[in-house]
Amino acid sequence: MKPSTTRKFGRVDLDVTSFAFGTAPIGNIFRPIDEETSDQMIQTAWDSGVRFYDTAPMYGHGLAELRTGHSLRWKNRDDFVLSSKVGRRLKPKRRSEIDFAPWNNAAANELIFDYTYDGTMRAFEDSLQRMALERMDICFIHDIDVFTRGADQPEVFKQAMDGTWKALAQLRDEGVVKAIGVGVNEWEVCHEALKQRDFDCFLLAGRYTLLEQESLDAFLPLCEERNAAVIIGGGFNSGILATGAIEGAKYNYAPAPEPILAKVRGIEAVCREFNVPLPAAAMQFVVAHPAIPSFVAGTRTVEQLQKNLEWFSHPIPTEFWAALKSKGLLREDAPTPA
């Protein structure tokens, strides 16, 4: 599949490219990226036919939205799809008083969680002003999961299903935004949100990958039933499916435990047998599911982006997927590329 291949975005009147550009790295997560590199990556993605860009106020305390807007501002607005998120407001503050971790040299804004109706409306408008773009097409409620909110998650989830939902549903009804959804790190949270409210889509980080397919049990079938689109971020499980089972390989942002390393070694052995790069298999597996129109990839350099684009279209024989299943390395019911 080519990165420029377009696919229907669930039930919504939108077509998205199967490869999406994720902007967390240009928010300077962990280490800084300069303005020139940020712009070069977006222009390289554009020149490769990528027309789907995902950002968020959280990324670099507003820096990623600023940079995304800068690089896309003079494109024809009808030629690309843009998604951002709500759930945090940004408030200007002295740099010396801001805890930026894990962002490096971010924008001088404090992040404030806010899932109220009024806070959502304000955050939505603030994002458009930061990007200086007239609209976003897709808006996700951000980080109402246990991973981010811990013991407060049940109350935060309830607030979002009331206040934020009401605001986004109104914006959708008014035609201000085409699709509304939830962006989190846990499929269970997406599943509960879809059971409670009429969402169009989800952005799920790292929970449907070559290593993990538990979301096939209930969440993804419900998405198919409701024709809700799912975008997958973190498709390398935060590193190990890109690097392989090397020493210090990261899984879920921490050193990978031995059972995960062992499974990845098994997948790598099949990759060697069929001459398939591990990252190519990781990326292409995800978008084989009928509910998943797009894979969001974040990169730090133009070279890394170009490599991702190559992997995304690397030829993979159908026998490769059959071999993974025969060795118990992939669920039998997991859809695989034709």
C-alpha cells in the first residue's frame, strides 16, 4: 500500500491517506527538533502524497500546533485532513515556572486539564488560532485513560462524557467539525466511550499492533458494527517493533520485559525468512483491519520519515502472515494485508 492511498474514514464524509503524519516529535518530546527540520518533514510528507496530519495542544505545550499551522497554512485547505484534540487548555506562563517534562524547549504555556463544556469550546477555538487555519476536520477528547489520569480516571471519564461530549457533539451538529472521537492509550476506554456516546472515531496508541491484538475481542468488532474509524498511533509499541529485540529496546516507554523480547525475536526470525523489515510488517499489519483507515507515524528526521514511507509500501508476501499465525506469533482472527 502506498502512503498516498486514500481510504474512507468510517461513516464520515472524509477520505484520509493510509499514512498520517504525527506531530508529537515536532513538539520536541524528549529532545528538540529545529524549525527547519520540522518544516522539512511536513513538506517531505506532503510531497510523498500524505494528506492527513494529527496534532494536539499537549504536544510541546502548543509548539506542535504552531509548527503544523506554519507548514500547512498556505496549502489548499480542502487538500488535506487535520485532526487535533481537546481536554487541555493552555495558559501563558513564565518558562521558569513550567514543568515541561517530557517536552524539551517547548512553548511557554502551562497545560491545564479541562473537560467542561466551556473549557472545550475555548480550547477548540484556541487550537484554530494557534494553527491559523480555519478548521480542523477531526477532534479527539485527549487522555481520559488510566495511563494518563491514574486513580482519577473514572471521574475524568465521566466529566468528558458529559461536558466535552456535549461541546463536540454541538460542534459536529453545526458542521464546524466533521468527526469527533477519543484519543487514548487503552482500547478499553475507547470501547466504553463508544458504548456510551455516538462517537465517529478513535485514536488508539499502541494497543493494536503486531504484538498486541486484544482489542479484537470486543472493541474493534463494535467499531465495525458502528462504522467508527480507528487511527492507530504508537504502532511500534514505543520502539521495539522498529528497533527489534535489541538491548535496551523500549516497550510502552520502558525497557521491554523478557516475554516481549522473546516474542519479537520470534517475529524477527520470520521476517528474516521472508526478507521483510520488521517495521514494514508492523506498519502494514495495522491498516489491514477494515476499521483502521490510517497509521499515524511520528518521526524526528527527514531520513527517518523517508524510511517509514519506504517501509509502508515494502512488498510483503501473504505467506509471511500465514507463517506468523502458524507459529502462534499472530492471532488467527487478525486481518492481514491481501
